[in-house]
Amino acid sequence: MLDEAARWARSRGARRLHLSVLEQNTAAIGFYESRGWQCAARESDHMAGIDLFSLRYTLPLDQPQKR
């Protein structure tokens, strides 16, 4: 699905994809990082009455993706 999203974005002239992941979600972080996504920022967030942190990840679209 990530490959298809990147293909779709490239076809529309995008240079980068962005996503947010909860800081505690180490499995998702490992998954994205293993595929070339890079942590760009740590941001405070609020969900269901809880203050927490999310990480913003980016994927440059001018580089081949890792699998």
C-alpha cells in the first residue's frame, strides 16, 4: 500500500510523503524506518483526553524506496 501511495503521489508531482505515528508505537516506527521513512519532528498531540507525543515521518519521493 505504501508503494502505491508513493506511486500515486509521484504521478501528481509530489516530492515527499508525510505521516504521523504515536511515539509509543515502536513496531510502526521500526516498520516505517526500515522502508526509508525519516523522523522529521516530535509533536505534542492530544487524543481521547490524553496528552501525548507523535512523531512526524517523511519519505522523499526522489529516492528509491527500501523494501
